Amino acid sequence: MALKTTSLISDNSVTANTIKTTNSGTAGDAITTDGSGNLVFKTLHGAQPNVSYKNANFSINAGENVQLDTRVNSVFVTLPASPTTGDAVHISDGGGNLSSLPATILRNGNTIMDLAEDLIVDYNLASFGLVYNGSTWRIF
């Protein structure tokens, strides 16, 4: 839905009262243009990642950014079973202890780097992403 301004901005400052909108968008949306001069609400992906903290086994969802803490125990991370091309996840070592208590990335029926093997991460402070390219998960 397009948004319309009700008056010109004469003092070079934009406040909530300056731009009147016809709807309120969704929490976290940004106002951008639609290429035709209209202002619209839009979700901006990748602007600031939402990072969660995990210290127990879990299933990761596409788009998630997770810090692992293996100071007490190893963690098993299960990748999505039915990813679509472009799905991505990001995992980092938040506890700095992966060399002692590694994390295992469970492939969940798909391959990782064309290998039918789970990925064992045992390097302290490792940080990496996995993206599904339509046939395998690739490290980035």
C-alpha cells in the first residue's frame, strides 16, 4: 500500500508528524520508495541480524544467526530438512570452547559441501555461514 505525504517539508527535518501514512506497516519495517515516487513500508533483510544464544541441541531455521556456547557440553545443530535455494544460516562460537567440546552440524538428509557427512566444528571462535544452493549446503 502506498503512503502519501500531506505537506511539504519546509524545515529539512522529518518527524513522525511530518509524514502521514495510510497504514502502520509491521514492527521493524522501514519506509522506502517503490520506484514510482511513493513511500511504502518494507522489511529490510540483513540490515541487522537477530542473534540468538544456544547452549543445548536445537534445530536451526533458515535466516537464523546463532551463537553457540559449548563451555559445558557439546551442541548438535540440525539443519532444515527441506531447504530452498538461497536459505542461509549463520553459526558462531560464543563460548570460545569448540576445540574442547565441538559442535556437530547435522545435515538432516542433505549434503554439506557435496559430502554426505555431518560437519564437526572444533575450532575456537569459529564463525561461518551455510547457504543452500539447490543441491547442497555451502560454507561461506
